[in-house]
Amino acid sequence: MNDASTGDAKNWRSGKGHRDENFPVASWLIHPHHRKVILAFYNFVRTADDIADHAALPAQDKLGLLDRLEAGLSGDSDDDATAVELRAALAERALPPRHAQDLLAAFKLDVTKLRYLDWDDLLHYCAYSAMPVGRFVLDVHGESRGTWPANDALCAALQIINHLQDCRDDYLNLDRVYIPLDTLAAHNVGVEALGEPRASPPLRAALHSLAERTERLLGDSDFFPLLINDRRLSLEVSVINTLAHRLTRILTTRDPLSERVHLSVPAIAGLTMIGILSGASRRLGRRFSATSQKPRVRE
């Protein structure tokens, strides 16, 4: 067993990598110039996330490891290689540590906060646990902060999709419930129902209502790709949006406690192509529209 007081935080990694995520991380669509810093950011965040989600680590040890990552990120310590690697990558690109620090705050919440009262409480958590990821990638590409509201809607929706997919495991393994308590109460069901082999009709209704609300939130990001100047990033965001819409539709009809609510590899491949084609055609349409609206110079 690893000693939480010594060694790099990466020793507590689950083994999950960027190719195992629900959604693309620095895929081939992203320009190679940006991948190094994005993957350094991902490795740091994945390490911190795995620490917060570790089923066997005591809470105090988790917080200590997260503090060590934070010290390495800020330059107060060189004890953790994962943090030092991200700090160096950020310095190389003159990027601040703000977004990674916000995510560390979320992972500390994961250790100390096990219940969420309502939708607003959950979105406040997403403001630290999800929105900074997209904001970081936008900053890496030099995009305008005017893109942040659409980014925030997409990232929050992606986070809630993950919460719905993993609601049973989160409850059984970590006693952590992201399903808002007021939603459960409105359907006359308690958190203990999340530990059953299959969802009861009231719990299914509660989960489906959250999936429908997430689909509406996702709609606020449908125009996001058109706000992004970098063509390759725009296409990646279009793919992510397409995948997310498919997952929310699955979650509005299936039981995440007993049924498959993840996309198969062939489905991901097909939806990726749809997202790329859709994103490309929309950008082309925008460009054509902008060109056609330019005033003609009289000769």
C-alpha cells in the first residue's frame, strides 16, 4: 500500500487516461502546438480527481495530497512531479494557474461535501469542477472570454451527465450524492434508493427529469462552436456537443443503475464524424453569410 505522506501524488492514480474519458481530450483535432500543455493540465487534474475519488484513502490524507499538489502548482514546493510538470508547462505558455486551482477547490469539496441541496447548489460545484476545464482550453487557444458563458453551459452539462451515469457507484463507493436532494424529495425517494440494483419508478422519474434539464442546459452551448476562432478547436467542441446530446437522450430513457448509459466505440466514431461535418458546415455557412452581407463597392 502506498504511503500518502510520501511520494508523488500520481502514485494514487486509478490508471485512467485521457483516451478513457467520456469526451475527447486533446484529440487529433487539436493543433499539436497546444497538446503538450493540455495533456499536462489533464494529467494534473486526473491525478487530483483520482485522489479525491479513492475509496480507501482517509479524507485527511486526500486533503493532504491535494494540498501538496497545490503547493507544487504555486511554486511553494517541488515535491510533486505532476504539479511541477504543469507549472513548467504553464510558465512556458505564460498561462496562470487559476483554472487548475479552481479544480483543486472542487476536488477538496468532493472530500468534504457529500450532498447537494438543489440545482443551483450543483451548478455552483460545476463552476469549480467543470467550467475551468473548458476555460483553460480556450485560454490556451487565445480565445475571447466572451466565449465563457457558452463554455460554462457545455462543461456543466458534461459534468452532470457524468454524475447521472455514475450515481450508483458514487453512492456505494464514496457515499457521495450529486443528485440534488430537492429533486429526490419531489419524487418521494431517498438517497438510499441509489444503491439498489435497479432504479425504482420514482427514482427513474427523478433521474430522467435531471437528464431533461441537462439537455436544456446543453442547448445553451449549441452555438458555442461558432464563437470560437480556432477552426480545429471549434470542430472538437462541435463533436463534444454532439456526443453530449446523444448521452442526455439516452439518460432520459434508461436506468443508469442497471442499464448501459455510455456510448459504444462505434457510436462514438459515428457521432464524431457527425459532429465534425455539422461543425464544418455551420462554420462554412457563417462565413458565406458574412461574405454575402458585405456591402459591394460601386465601380
